[in-house]
Amino acid sequence: MSPKLAFLTLLFLFNSLLVRGSDPDPIQDFCLPEPDSTPPRPARTSNSQCKDPAEAKADDFIFSGIKFPANFTKTGFASTAANPTVFPGLNTLGMSFVRADLDVGGINPPHYHPRATEIAFVLKGMVYSGFVDSKNRVFARVIEKGEVMVFPKGLLHFQMNVGNSTATIFGSFNSQNPGLQRVAESVFGSGIKYELLMKAFGLTEREVSSLRRRFMPKPPKDGISSNFLSRALRNEFELRTFEVATEWIATVGAVTE
């Protein structure tokens, strides 16, 4: 292969990776999903059938769901997302939005978005805000009303209200489905083997169990679904049963020898 051809091949592959690393460009002005179809998840919305553009109305491109704050969680955090699932006008446009409110002393725990960069604008309040890069350097300070901070794609970031009143933040993402992974829930609420967590964090079995109970997903209010059972209850029960049985077999084996 000639050097010129090799260079062109490498350039093509590099550009292909860049294209696959973000939302695809739309091939029409907009794509409003068919209203009579089952609402898909954000990751699949862009593949849905488009409504006839002639039937589009101004209201299809307006979302009022972030006019007021949502209910605060135990950490003093409330959020309302604007994505294609609740705001069809965003479909195929490669972006999404969120309103976040922080009670006094409230926090948005360490988390990251695997598919998007976020830019956060402080509408009101004082927020200690920052992110950690791949070399474990922390970039953080208090940002106030009117200031903006960017969180690079896939990097851990966090926020805490350090003011004397409620803080409000508007966040924008360069993906219609940025994804969200909270560190504590991903580590202790996903069913990772006890032994690994004990060794990784220097914890006792009782401490791991306590964290599991705290971060395992809670049953939905309308009852326990099969999906919840498979993820939370079955994983936890089967994993712990297997570990206990393995330990017991090893102990019996040692005694009989």
C-alpha cells in the first residue's frame, strides 16, 4: 500500500470514529414521532417513524415542563429533563436539556454522562461545581448567578448548593440521550460481587451490605415489576446465596481433608 493511500485510509477511519462518537446529523428539518406509536426510550426515539411535517404545529416545539421545580430528593436535589421522550420536538436534533434545583445544602452527587458534554448555567444561587479529569485533577469552584461551567463528555462531575437559598441550574447536552451514571448507585447498587467491593474499597461485608441496602434501586410505587426483580432482588439474592454456598463448601472441604 502506498504511503498516500495509507494516509487516506487512516484519515477515513478517523473521521468515521468522530461521526460515530456523536448523534447522527438529521436528514430532514425535524422528525416528530408518530403520536399513535408507543413512546420509545430516548436512545431509540430517533429511529421512530416521523409524522407528516405538514401536520406539525408550534406547540410541538415548545415544552413547559421545566417552568417549575420538581420535588426534592433526600439529597436536596430535584431535576426535570427535556428529552425526546417528553419533548418530541427535540427528536433527531442531537440535544437535550435539564432543569436542576438544589435546596440549601443540597447536592447533585458525583456522576457522569457517557454520551454528552454538558454546559450548566446558574439561573440563581451559589453552587460549588466541578469535574475530575482522567488524571484525577479536580477543577472546581463556586459559580454564581449568570455564570456558566462546562463538564466534558464522560468526566465525573458534581454540584452542591453553598448559598443561603435554593439554587437553580439549567443544563444543556449535545446529545438527545446523554445517559446518566451515578457513581454510588453504579458501584453499590448494581450487584457487583461482594468480595470485589470489599477488596477494592477496604470494606467489611457488613459495610458493603449496608451500602447495598442504601443504593439498590427501590421498587416502583405502582408495584414491583419483573424488571426490578431481575435487577435488584434476584441479583442480590442469587449473588449472596452463591457466595455463602461457596464459602460453606470450601469450609466443609477443608474440614474433611
